[in-house]
Amino acid sequence: MNLGLSVAALAGVALAIAAASVAPARRGNGENLMIGNPACGKNPGNAGHGTPLVTTGKNQLAIFAQGCFWGVEERLRKVPGVIATAVGYAGGQAANPSYEEVSRGSTGHAEAVLVEFDPAKVSYAQLLRFFWETHDPTSGNAQGPDRGTQYRSAIFTFGAEQQKEAAASREEAQKGLRDPITTEIAPAGPFWIAEAYHQQWDERHGSLSCPLSHRARRN
């Protein structure tokens, strides 16, 4: 993928990956579908427990929340230009939250995926388009059968330019949807990396998990 990739082409990639996420893990001829991307890195921005994030070279960072972070990470790891991913907790108030605390809704965090990407291969605008195409951004504190503020749709931004792009992309996405978008857009605070057993869950277990891809009602 390069910066010249059309929005339509990116949408096609998004829809193909989303379709794979609800399909059986094997094709009809017995061939295994690729789950995740083992070649993709696992240490975006040198992520830790609320520690400062540092990218490699000219790479950039993004944080997306679309519900249960296992499946979200699996999809993002297959996007060309994504260098590394990790799952964790963003957008809350408590320091160093555990999965159990986040699941109770007591910390205000969303299950999120931190992405390090090469902007020479995939732009932030293209990642935003992928974000809107691969979940239901109108469902409030839920995604599919999962309920709770930790499953909300959110974009946590790095800097004023990302904030501006994210807001503009939300307005554009809204034009094609019947229901109001509920996606939160806010500056990224500390990113708290999740417990080791959550990282690259689908890839390590060889199966596709939550969240199933859901679609907003379109005009």
C-alpha cells in the first residue's frame, strides 16, 4: 500500500478483512486463512504501563478502540504499512488498570489497540477510513454482543493534526449513516499495555475471536 492508494481501494481491503473475521478459519479446500500477521511487530512505541511512547525513525502512532481488542488487533496487523501493534487500555482515569478493573467499568478505560505505522506506506487518513469501515461506530457503549464503556468506539489522537483529521473523517463517515456516530475522539493520554496473555490473542491461538464485525445502518 502506498500514499496513492485510493479511498475506494482501502475500503475494499477493509471489507475483505472484515468478511474474513466472520468466516470460518479454513477455506472450502482446507487451506488455512491467514490470522493476524506474525511478521508484524509487537512493540509499538516501546509501549509500557503509562510510559512515554517513542517511535522508530519517521514512524507514527495511532490508537483505535472498536470493542473487544483481540479481534481489532488481528485486523489491524494485516494492514500493509502497520509496523507493530499492542493491546491495552486508553481514555480512562485510573493508573495502571488491570483487565478485571477495566471490565467492571470502574476506570473509564476503553479496550484499545496502539498502532505504530509507516506513513510512507499507509497514511493516518487511510487508517481512519479502515477504522470506520470495520465496526459499527453508532452503537454507543457496545459492539455486537459486548456491553460496557470498555467496548466503546474511540479514537485517541496524537497532536492537533490527528485530532483535526479524525474529526473531519467522522463528519465524512456520518454522511453515509442513518444513526448518529457515537465515536469518542480525544487526545491520547497514557497508554497502559494489557496483560501479556491478551497480546496478539487471535494470532497465537489460530482462531478468529471477538468482536464480530458489525455494520451501522446506512442511508
